[in-house]
Amino acid sequence: MPTNEQLLSIFENHLAQLEPPVEPERLYAPLVYSMSGGGKRLRPMLLLLACGAYSDDIRPALPAATAVEVFHNFTLLHDDIMDNASVRRGKPTVCAKWGSNVAILSGDAMLICAYRMLRRSPEELLPRILDIFNKMAAEVCEGQQYDMDFESRTRVSVVDYMRMIELKTSVLLAGSASIGALIGGASDDDCRKLSRFAGELGLAFQLQDDLLDSFGTEKELGKRIGGDILEGKQTYLMVTAMSRADESVRDILRHTHRDTSLTDDEKIARIKAVYEQLDVKRLTEQQISVRFERALGILDTLDIPRERTIHLREFASSLIGRRK
């Protein structure tokens, strides 16, 4: 089994062979632009690692790994339209560079491309792979809708928030792990376990992103600290604080991002002070740790030798280790 660094290189080389049509240029150029934007490649890596835990040959899983990465980037392209975002990974978004109409149509082309890549998976497994992929894709859309619905709600419960990030973030990781394990020859039981492992890891990863946005550094987060606070976004920290605050403090949490008398730094400092007062930072760290340890515990129950899970453990630690 290649190391995680070698596996990423194998995937990047395979991805570079993806050659969409050239014309019409305004349809396909944004696809190439989106896929060349870097990113962590978490989903294809997890798919390949799950396959490699059961098989020494990960080549049959490369088309599916490419499919989930193309699908993920398709969702980001459409997310940017809905959020009216101008920058993604340090570059102009497709909608900022080409306009929303081009971004919508190019996103549609990316989705079709993902299914074409998926079709190159082992034929005998394709019906089951498609079932997993389709369920995953539908749930990602559900998660995005819940996320948009939350923007107009003054109060979101912790339970509702966790369900939203499970759908928006975790199910794509879970589906990727399940598809990879299936291609590698895992039993149905182990496919389900790896799906749960990836789901817990996805929750820990998203909660960590929420935490880093307020209490991390720009290097860790990859963008300016406090963006979620300035947008008044419903994050785990915000919904937890709302659940623990009295009504006067809730007013601070609801309205600080709109207070024109405050600078951005003052708004961030005010909300962070409330988080500290309500012990939200510690509670978030605790929840990340619980989810991470739960994920690792699931690996211990797989019907394979422990040494075959080493790369999965390294991958999990590399994600959550960003906060250390």
C-alpha cells in the first residue's frame, strides 16, 4: 500500500488525465479551472484509503475517486453562486470570473462528468456504487437547503445544526469511504462501519473548522479569522452559545455583526468574549475529541488486521491534528 503522500500523487496524476471537451470554451473552461484549484482532496483520498485497506490494488477505485472529487467541486461551484462568493481557495470563483449563468451551466456539466467517471468503476459493482452515490448526492443537497434555511432563523438548535453538517459535510465523506471499501472487497458490515467512521470524522472536521474560524490562526484556517462571526453565520459555536445564554446575551449574539458602530475586529472580539464566558470553546473542543475518538474506535472493529488501518488512522490524525 502506498503512503498517503504517494497515494495523493497517484490520484493527482490520474486527475490530470481528465480531459473534458474544449468547446464550447465558456462551458468547459470553468470545469478545468475549478478542478485545478487545489483543495485537500479529502474525499478521493478517503475512498482510495478505504479501498487500500482491503486490496493492494487501488487502481479500480481511481475513477470513483475522481467522480467524488468532481462532484464535490460541483457543489462548491453552486454554493458560491448561492453565497454570492467572490473568492475560493485564494482565486476568483467561477461565478465571479464568468458570471452566474456560466457557473450554473458549468456546474451541471461537472455533475454529468462525475457520473461518466463513475461509470468506469468495476461493472459488477456499479449498481451498488450508484445507489451509494445517488443517496449521498441527494443528502448533500438536503444539507445545503437546511444551511440556507438557517440563515432566516433566529434560533437553531444544536441537534438541528449537527444534522445539517452531517448532511452537508459528513455524508460525502461517508459515501466515499463506503464506495472505496466496496471496490476493495470489504464485507457489507465493514462497508457500513467505514461509512460510520468517515461520518464521525467528517463531523469532527467541520466542528474543527467552526472552532478555527474564531480561535485559530489564518495559517490554520486558510482565510481571515472571524469570517463566520462577521457574517452572523450559524456555527456550532454560535448555536451552542445561544443554547446557554440568557436573553440579553442572545441579543448580543444576534445583533453584533450588524452593529455599524463597531469595527470588524471589535465585533469579533465581542462575540469571542461571549464564547469564552459561556465555555463554548472548551465544549467545542470536547465534541471534536469525542467524534474523533469514536471514529478511531470504529476502525478497531473492522474485520481486517490492525496494520491495514494504519493509513486511515494517519489520514484521520492529519485532519484533526490541524488544531494542535
